[in-house]
Amino acid sequence: MKTLHAAAYRALLLFVVLFVLLLPFPFSLLPDTGSLLLPFTAAATEAFGKMLGLLPENYEAFLGSDSAGMYVLTLLTAVCSIIGAAVWTLVNRNPERELVWLRSFSAYYLALLLLIYGFDKVFKHQFYLPEPNTLYSPLGQLQPDLLFWSTAGTSWSYSFFTGLVEVLAALLLLFGRTRGLGGLLAVGVMLHVSLINFGFDVSVKLLSLFLLLLAVIVAWPAARQLGTLFFRQQAVQPHTAPALFPKLGGKWRLALKTLLIALFLCESLYAFVRYNGFNDDEVSRPLLHGAYEVTLQINENNELVLPLHGNGQSIRRIFVHRRGHLIFQMNNEQMIDHTLVYDTMLHQLHLQRAQHLHSVWNYEFHYDTLFLKNNSTPEEIRAKMVNWKELPLIKRETQWVSEE
């Protein structure tokens, strides 16, 4: 039984370490080993998936979030971990410090990602203010994930306090005496995140389940103690995680932990400090950003098109997105998206809808009106800016009395 437990711990340790190393993740300062190893992992995933019939023959491995390739890679990682643990146990049947390494590695990686996602919420970067094109989209046409993201983005308090809880859990995980409490708090956090991801079909289900697994691994000793205390009515000693390097002196361990915590904080705060973005709601938006109601449109045949009339060819609204997009909302509610490149010297907007659909528009903005004129056709558009921040969803106040 002891050997079986050792093999299980070793398999889990190998799986956790390999998954972390092979997962592409956009760190700011730390190396993204998943992207560095992508040529190898993509080829291995494609071959393994096709061998088992999990991927079609014409499939090219894509290891994005919740992709078929990522699920196959996870299965491949699990298989390799079990084989590696079996070989490890045959060579050495005596359990050493695998469980300590497993819980310590899980705690530190979980703390790092909770700090990253936590500060993202605290500074309103993850749940950002919804863009005007989303606010003017019919509710029934929104995807569930965008609907949740947009709703959460309108509430600073929800974003701030959920992020604060994640940061608190991360800080508790970094210290042996509070690691059990941090693990229990992290289980609650990741269970909440996982339920949101499944309930609203957000495409980070696999990662959230993996982080929930790490939280359970870390919290298990403290959870067992709580079970003994409440259900068996027996006294227990406070759980303290054992030292990862017990042979190191106390000063060296303190210096190493201080360095690691400093590195984690730099990684999680770097982007906000660099771009001075401590509240994304207040970060300046690009030129012409906003929503516009079309008041006049002349089509490519030099014909006047009345707003809210026609066969769906009339443009109802124009939206300039902060991520470099210009979007036409047609009379039939269809959204036509263009990538947008500014030429402020010539006062031109370069719009690219598809590979060969490129157009250039001269623009002028006077007071609250945007004037657009196509460079190669007679098309002209006049549109009046609307104050989208006055919409009830954005400009809402807490109602303490139901009659308000």
C-alpha cells in the first residue's frame, strides 16, 4: 500500500509539473515554456490524437484554451506521468519527499496565477467596461460568455472584491503556517470560477479545473484536520506545511522565499506599473472611440440612404472599438467588423474587412459629429456621437430602497 501511494503521488507530481511546463501562458517577465516547447508538443499531440482516433486526419494541432488539441495534450501528459511514475517506483520503491514537493509546487504555482488573475480583477483589467458595440447589441444575440463578461465589467465592486479574495488566497498560500487556510480559500475561489466558466461557457474550463485540482491538493491536509475536529470531535494541531528545503539554514530559506515572492509580485504587477493602468475604466481610449448614430448615408451608387430604412443595407450605428476595430451596425442589427488602422497625418481610416476587402476613408470630427468619405467610391457617412456612458447599465447607482 505504501508503494502504491508513493506511485500515485509521483504520477500526480509529474502530471502537475508537466502540465505547467507545457501550458502556453502569456507571462510578462517569466519564460513562457509552453510557447517555447510548442513545436514539439504540437507535433506530439497531433500524432497521439490521430493514433487514438481523437483527432481527424486533416487536423493541425492547435493548443489554445479549451481546444481539442489541448484536451489531447492533457491526456498525453497524464499517460506520460503514469508511465514515468511506474518507472520511478520500480527504480525506487521507498517514498521520499514527493508529497511535500507536490503540495509545495502546487501551492506556489497556484499562488502565482491567483496573484495574476486577482490583480487583473482588482485593477479592472479582466472584467473591463463593455465596449459600445456590445452595449448596443440585442441581448439575445450575445454569447453567454460575453454576456457575463459585460455584466461583470459594469460592476467595479464585484471585480475589486473578487480579485481581492484571490490575492488574499495567494498570499496565504505562500507561507507554510497559513497554507492550509489559503488552500481552503483557493478551493472556494476556483470552484466559483469553474462554475462560471461552465455555466457561461467561458473557454478556460480546462485551466480552471487544473487550478481547482491544485487547490484541493494543497487544502487536503487542512480539510482532513477540519473533518477530524468537527465530525470526530477530536482536538487537532494547527497544520503547518513542511519546509521544502529542510537542510537549508533559516536565513537561506527566508532569502529564497523573499526572492520568490518578489518575483511573483513583479510578474503580477509589472504591466499595471509599466502602463500606469491601475483602473482600466479610466485608461484613455483611442481616437474616435465610442458610439455614433448615423444621420446621413450616401451609398456607393451615390444614392441617399435614409437611416432605419431600406433592406438592411443602411447603417444604423458606427462603433470605434478600443482594440483597433471599426464596426458598422446595420439596420437589421447585423454587425460588420473591420480592423482599423489610423493615419492621423492624412486624416484617414484604413479598414480591412477580409483579405481583399480594403477601403480608405477620410475622416473629420467636428463638435459631436463624425464625417466619413470613402476615397474610391461616392460613399459618405455622417454620424452623431452618443454618450454611451449614460446608458442605464453603465450609469447605475446602488438602490438602497426598492421603491427608487
